[in-house]
Amino acid sequence: MSYQIILEEEAEQDIDAATAWMAQFSPEKATFWNFDIQDAIDSLQNFPFRCPLAPESETFGTAIRHLIFGKYRILFTVIDETVYVLRVRHSAQDVLRPDE
């Protein structure tokens, strides 16, 4: 079964911000990182349930999963046949709160 991927606006903003930050130090690395994270997100089309529940699941009361990508966590939820990518957070950041 192949799942549809929906990238929420906040997740797009997270990716753009991380890419812009990296580009200050290495534009080439930022470009590769951007392509690679898109590939990681696309991999969720197949077997998204391979990823464990994120700590945020308890706070939000819903099954939020995370895919570890280097130093980043791709936070997503699965509803029916759709994967909703909610946020992309650096692992040094605190757990996502409802007010974010």
C-alpha cells in the first residue's frame, strides 16, 4: 500500500529555516540536505508505521510518529491512507508543545 504525503505548512517552514541556516555555512551541504530530507519524507509513502511513536503522542493524545533523519526528527501522523508531516525539528529542540 502506498500512502499519500501531505507536507503541512509548518513542516515546510521548518525545512526552509534549517536549509537557510545551513546555507550560511555551506550552500552545497544545504542543497544536499534539502534533497535528502525530501527523500526521507517520500520514504514514508511505504510502511510509515515502521517509525516509532514520538514523545509528543502523550501530550497531543494522538499517534504522532517520528522518523529520525540525521540530527532531525520528522514528526508525522497517519490518517487513513495519508501521512501528514507536521513538523521537522532538530533533536536538540524540546519536545513539541501544543502551543507551537
